[in-house]
Amino acid sequence: MTATPIRATKRDEVLRIRVKGERMATQSGTVKWFNAERGFGFVVPDDDGADLLVERVDLLEQRDDRLLRQGRRVDFEVVVGAKGPQARRVRRPVDSLDGECFG
């Protein structure tokens, strides 16, 4: 008799590895969507991991909602908060041009 292994999702792996509030290394990804009225949305990491919650208060620069337009590239740190994995300290990618226009 062969046991079938249980397949863990990326989210399960993140939750199992990280303790609540512990920071992970900086990652890059793309804004999936962001609702400016409600102040939250989701970011898709480049490593095809689980979508990460992002809130307006997690913006590192200028609290500018234009940074979180759909399809925009961002850098962020991942933490495991009360709502699961979340993107924190969200900012423009390090390799972006200085003076980039978000218009």
C-alpha cells in the first residue's frame, strides 16, 4: 500500500515557516488589484506564490495609491499577520528609474 502525499500550497508553506510578525526577505511582484476606497488589494509575487494582502498603510513611500495601480511592479516584504501572509513596506522596485512618473 502506497501513501499519497498531501500537497501543501505555497500559502501553507509560508505559514508553516514564518512566525506571526516575522519579516521575510524583500520580494518583487505585480499589483493584482487595489481598491482605493476601501484601502486594500492584492499583490502577486514573482515566485507564483499565494496572492498577498496589501493595505494602504503598508506603503513605504508617500502613501500614494497610484503606486498600487493594477499591473504596477512593486517590491515588498512578506510578513505573516493576523490575516495570513501580507505584503508590507511596499515600494517602487529598486531598479526603477529615479523620478519615475506614476501618472
